[in-house]
Amino acid sequence: MTLRRRLPFLLWAARDVLRRPRRNALLSLSLALLTVAAAVPLLLVEASRDTARLLLAAGPSLVVRRVSAGGWTPLPADEAVSHAERVVGVTQATPRIWGVARGPSGPVTVVGLVTDHSLAAAEDLRRLHPALSALPPGHAVVGPGLAGLAPAGRVVLRAARVREIAIAGTLDEELSMAAHDVIIVPADDARALLGIAPGAASDLAVTVFHDQEQEAITPDLAAAFPWPVQITTRTEMLGAYSGGATRRGSIAMVALVPALLALAFIVLGVWRAAADQRRELALLHALGWTTGDIVRLRVVAGLLVGVPAIAVGLAGAYQGVFGAGADWVGELLFGWTGPSVVLTLTPAGAVWVLLEVAAMVLLPYLVAVLFGALRAAPAESEAVPLLAAGG
């Protein structure tokens, strides 16, 4: 079909859409809302997984925790580093001080600023926030989710002890997925708040030369310590997080049940509406339109209604998940509270989710349009009787 023939054909299809503005506007709105309902949970789950992969890729290869009969227990920092660095393949071992305390509106993660090991070098800390390069006692740098919870510039934390901390700065929003509810304080303040003895650490972050060595080096690393330890690899951490995201996403997928029912009703409505236009199509047939032309007209008219609606729905879902201040999605589906977490969606993940949702909504709709047009398009022998019956 040449461009000269295509343009009038598109005009005919647009005219056909505009002849029923209310019905087609309602159909467009229904398709857009259906697309939003289907895309939001899928985007949220995929973005959570992608963000976790990026964060864990920048973290340690292994995490070592000392265990006892009562659970995990702090380990002596310098001694643990010395034992770990003797293992062949370990390139770096850094003690970490962290724990959970009660903040102004619920639990927060307290992280002790360790400055005597290479991972916490001054230049690395300065990139996160200038105040971290020389954080005085009694001061803290907080995550984006805690920025508005201390209007007076001070926050009270309760754990093994109670401490009032002055806020020296706030981390950038781009770090919110890793540090949303984190409070970074000097190491001695963290130990005092969490009840950790001086010189002890919560766990040990270990980096190996090759990621493929994570599993192989675990037995040697466990044998290097004089006390029992539990070692978690990066792969295990990613699997645990992905499993949790999948479970939460499966619960969120319950929202798709009414959406799929709505799609079934839309498909049935489109199919019946096309079948009810037989006299109209018989007129086109009598004017010289072939059955193929009539079917193409109905499909193009369906695309003019469906494609913009689905595109608007995808854009609305993306904005709802990733837009500034979009708190309701994470709170409704994942139970997140407070300011929204900044998520990252890789291009491959975004394309896959958008194509999946577009196909899930558009293909059944087009099948209904196509079969409705085939059912309604009269044969050549039926065109004149249909016109006569209508006249």
C-alpha cells in the first residue's frame, strides 16, 4: 500500500474512532488504568532486584560473623583482620560496626565510622559526604529518609544506651536504597550506643581477588579463626534479597487478578461492539471495500485507541514507581514507610517489563478487535440484504 493510499486509510480509521468519542474515551481510560495496575508491581520488583545487584556488586565479597550458642556476637576487630588477611586470596578485610536502634519514628540502622582501615579512607568518605572525613564525637550523617525527622538538628537514639546525636549532614538521595534509614556516627559512639566493647566489631567485610573464589575460599577462611564463624557470600546475599523481593512481589501480584478480569471484560466488550456494526461495514462493502480492507480498518482504528492508552499507562506506572515523592507504591506493596526510596532500573530490565506489560494488554485487545471485525464483516452476497434491512 503506497503512502497516498495509506493516508486516506488512516483518516478513515481516525474518523471511525471520532464517531464514537465517549465509548472510545472510556475504552482508552480503561486500557490505561489496566496497564498501570499491571506495570506497577512488575516495575517495583524488577527495580528492587536491579538496585540490589548494583549495591551488592559494590560491597564485600564475603561477610564474616562470629557466632555463639546465643546467636551472633561481636568479634575482636584487629585480631579478626589479622586472621583473615593470612588466608590466600583475601585482598582486604575491614571490621564493621553496626546495629539497630530506635529512632524518632521507628527502627534505624546505626553504622560506626571506622577510619583506621583502607576501606574507610578519607577520600572515599569525602565522596559520600564532606562531614564524614572528620566527624566529631556526638555528631552524625543521616540517610535521606531521616533528613526531615529531626527539625531541631538533633536526634535521640535508644539501644543498649540512650544517646542524643547532632546531625552534621544528610547523604545524597541517590544513596537512599543503601542508606535510607542509616545514621553514621563515630565508631566509639556506635559501640557505646549498641553495647559493643571497645576494640570489637559487629562483623568483618572481606574482599577476595576473584569473585569466582568466593565459594572456594570459604572453608579456608572459616578455619582461620579460633572461634566459630558464619560466612555469607555475595551470591547468597543476592539470592536472599531476590527471594524476598520475589515473595513481596508475588503478594503484590494479587492486584493483577482484578486487572485480568477487567481485561477479559474489555476484550468481550470490544468483540461484541465490533460485531454490532455489521450494517455499517456492509455499507463499506457495497462501496467497493474488500473484506481485507474492512478488517484492516478495524485493526488500525483499534490501534489508534489502544496504543496511546497503553503508552500513557506505562508512563504513569513508571512515574508512580520512580517519580519524585512517589511514596504510596512502596508503602502499599512492600510496606516501606517514610520518604520514597530511589530505585534503579537497568535498561534491559526496563525494556523487558514494558514489553511484557504492553504485550499482555495489547495482544488480547487486538485479537478481540480482529475477530470481531472478521465476524462482523459481511460476505459480498450479504451486503445488499443487510443494507436493505437497515433501510
